[in-house]
Amino acid sequence: MLIAAVFLPLLGAFIAGFFGRLIGDRASQIVTCAGVGLAAICGIFSFNDVAIEGHGHVVNIMTFLSSGTFEAQWALRYDTLSAVMVMTVASVSTLIHIYAVGYMSHDDSQPRFMAYLSLFTFAMLMLVTADNLVQLFFGWEGVGVVSYLLIGFWFKKPSACAAAIKAFVVNRVGDFGFLLGIFGVYFLFDSVSFDTIFPMVADKANAEVVFFGIHGHALTLICLLLFVGAMGKSAQLFLHTWLPDAMEGPTPVSALIHAATMVTAGVFLVARMSPLFEYAPVALGFVTFLGATTAFFAATVGCVQNDIKRIIAYSTCSQLGYMFVACGVSAYQGGIFHLMTHAWFKALLFLSAGSVIHAMSDEQDIRKMGGIWKLIPITFAVMTIGTIAITGIPPFSGYFSKDMIIEAAHAAGTPVGGYAYMMTIIVALLTSFYSWRLIFITFFGKARADHHTMEHIHESPLIMLGPLVALALGAVFIGGAFSHLFIGEGREHFWGEAIKVLHENDSIHRAHTEHVPFLIHWLPLIVSLLGLGWAYMFYVRRPDLPAKLAASFPGVYQFLLNKWYFDELYNFLFVRPAFRIGQFLWKRGDAGTIDRFGPDGLSALTAVFARGLGKVQSGYLYHYAFAMILGVAAIVSWFVVGRPG
């Protein structure tokens, strides 16, 4: 069952990728959707067997790498953590595959696209079922490579190619840190297998290591390096710049990357390595701080964006910050719970945005929409459900997972926990504001599209609406259905040994047992409702206010509109110098030195020699006879005069 859940998407990708032109578009769609659909069914049954019944196990496939004392098996680890991830990834990916059949119906490369989607799903499933760090890195790089292919799928668009390259390069920065972290783990534990590493962590809790001549706490250094990898994949501050640009790919790609696969890999990594992080409080503090800061940064930028997909992209970046806050205060269960609920309502929001774009003749600027809710009522309804879920209004899913993270940050009782609590409350307000801003500008008010576009607005086909309705049901019910198991009283039995939390760090336990003042408990909901009211006032009752506010604070508005100028800063510090160095090496190195004295120099010298030799070849017989006589005279002279002895 587990092997089928992991490898069926690969089978579908193989058939569609290599035989897609032979079997046609429809057969490629059927085989890839069937592959991930059957994987989802297997994942659900396996979740019940492992997470509910407690029958965790490891399936050994083959030896992955072996060199001396180093050995890494290719094995599928199936505990509660991987069971949750497999079920979530496969289920959400199935709905995205089905949606993509309708969304990409006019594309001339459908088999290739469907193959990429299934291959992406397989790489993520390999990642979350890894039994060691080498196999995990294999899946980690797999999602990176396929994300490059998917983001740049429309490769004839220069912006898509640039976005794909940017995502690939930025992730390589994070992956370098991840590799160093893996090397550190092997250096300290002499193994990369989780079953070998985790029992030894307590004995290595005080171990020190010398790094560039500096003595440091070994586990802290390793965890920080591993988190650098998580920062790249999960788009945390400083390594976040690729995520908004990834919107250049087709909308199903955006949904798959942002909801259940690539960006959640970093959160999964921290949760999987929780036995190490629990003994590295400095690293946990850094995770908390950066997660809270990222959530705030992305929320402020999301408030002023006008591209419908980029608003949701910054929302993803912000929600990932919430998940890392949970991991940083040792509420890993809350972080994974929010990862699961977020997968459903974020996929819903992205695919709903795709339905809006489809209806608006590929228009993505919300300033050119408005007054369309009656024309696409189903899309409006499901997107509103997704918005209610992400803003944390009960009884929708986001309320259960996001509020627990905020309460855990408050219960942590540390300075960095207090900072995270303050930031997450502010972010809850901003999230509600920009989410409802998106709804009000897109669907309400006067129509701002041109007459031709308004005439052609229509609801999406059933094959696109079906997945939206299914995701909406998940956004409504998933949180309430699983909260008891994930973060309630049944969490210790449910999670078992999959996640390690030291008793003194257990912020979820303190959040449940300590008396929380009424205002603290309900503050997230209060600020969410304030954000709703704020957005309603600005974009329904008084739509003139946003422009006046922007005009009153032009510096702040431009700062947020330009995403805190991170792209401009990186262009100045890294991109432009790299281009200048490249141009110097090209013109002075390749062309000015290597080509000049190498291929070009030799070819020029050969041409000069050939021209000189050509003059000797006159074609006159007496010239050749004279040359022969000179040759004979030279040889005779050498034998008579110059010969030794």
C-alpha cells in the first residue's frame, strides 16, 4: 500500500512523459490523474493504519549509497508524520491534477505538463517518506528540479524563464546550507539514518565542534545549517524572493507548489529533525524569530499587491512563517496541523484565482475586475470559503490551526516567544485585511474591465469546479475533524515517536493547561474581524480612502509596493556584480586572451604560414628543380662537412 502510494505518480509521469504524444492528451490526463488518485486512496488507508491504528513501519527497497562505513538505504519510513504528509500531498495533488485537465485544455503540451505535475508529486512523496537524510535530499532536489520545469513551463515567455532560473538559483543557496548540515550530522553521529541518529541525540547534547577555528555547540550549528535549507525551500526572509515570481507558471503549478508540496518541505524538515532541534534552543529561537518576521514582512507586502496570484503567494509566505513559529516554540504538531489545513484552503484560493483568471480572459490585475460575483457565483462562493478559512474565523479550518500557533507562542514564555506572539497577532489583522481586500476588489463594486471582457465572463467548466468544491469542503471541515488528534488531548498517542518534544519545551501543553485571559484567547478572532471591517470600509463603503492613504504616505506605500526593495538590493549586491564579472571574464578572458592566443591566434598564424607557403608553390618547373638542387646540395654538405666523426 505504501509503495503504491509513492510510486504510482511516478508511473503516471513516466507513461505521460515518454509516450504522451503516442497515446494523446486524453490518455495522458487519465493515466496521471489515476496515478495520483490511487496514491491518495492508498495514502488515506495507510494513514488510518499508521496514524490511527499505530502500525508504523519501514519498507526497505535497496541500498541507495554505500562507501566504506557510509551507507544509505532507499527505504520508505512510514510513521504518523509521513502518513499525514502522504495523505495531504496526494489528496490535494489529485484535485489539482483534475483541475489542470480543464485549465490547460487549450495548451498544446498537455502530456508534458501532466507528466511534470505527477513527477513533482512523486518527488515530494519521496521526500516525506525518506528514512535518512540522503534520500530526503534526493526528494528535496527532485522537487527543486521539477519546480524549475513547471515554473518555466511556458518557456517562450522571457519572464517565465527568468522566474524559473531565479527559483533554481535561490534554492541552491539554501541547499548548500542543507548539505553542510547533512555533513555535520554524519560527522557527529557517523550516520545519516534517522533510526541511528535520533537515539544518540541526548548523548551528543553537549558536544562541541570546531568550525572555521571557532568552537561552537554542535547541534546548534547543525540545526542552523539545516534551517538554511528550509529557508530556501519554504521561502523565508532573505531567501524568499523566488516565491512571488513563481507565479509565472500556470495556476495549477502555483497551487501545487504553494499548497502541499515544495514550500512545505522546509517545515517538514524541521519537524522531522525535532529530536535535534529540541537540544538546540538557540536554533529554535532563530527559527521562531525568522518565522515571525517573515510572516510580518509578507503580510505587509500582500496588503498593496494588485496581481491576484501574487497576493495569494505572499499569503503563502506569511502562513509559512506561522508554521515556523510553531516549530520554533516546540509546537511542531501545531505547525504540521497548520500545514495540512493550509494545503486545503490555499489550494482552494489559488485554483479559485485561476477560475477568476479564466473567466476574465487571462486578466490577473484585480484593479481591472469588480462587479463579477453574480456572473461566477460558484467561484465567488468557494473563494469566500477559502478566505474565511485563512482568516481564522470559526468553525473553518484555519481557526483551529492558526489560533493554536498564536496561543503556543504566547504560552512559550520566552522573549522570542513574546515577539512571535505580537507579530502573529499583527499578521492575523493584516491577513484578514488583504484577504478580504482581494474579495471585495475582485467581486464587488463597479465593473472595471473593458466591455469585451465583461461580455465573455463565464463560470468555469465542471471539471474545474468539482475540485474547487472538494477543496472547499476540506477548508471547512478538516480543521475541526482532526484538531483533537493533532493538537488536542489525543496528540501524544497520535504522534507517538514521530515528533520529539522535551517536556520543558512543550508549549502546546502549557497552552492547554495554563489559564489564558479571555482577551488573549479571543484576540486572534477579534483582529480578524477588525481586518474584515477595515477592508469593507476601504473597498466597499469608501473606495476613495486607499488612494488618499497612499498619497498621504507615499514613501511607505512605495516601500511596500516594491516588496521592501529586496529584489533591488539583491540586484545591486549580487546580480549586477555577477554580470559585470561575467562580462569581464567573457570579453577579457575568453575573447581577449583564450580566443586571441588560442583558436583565433593559431588560425591566424596558420593563415599567414599558408599564404607564405603558397607563394613558394609557383607552378614553374625550373623553380622546383632549383629547390631540389638546393636540397641535394644541403644534404651532401651535411654528410661532407657537418657529419660528426
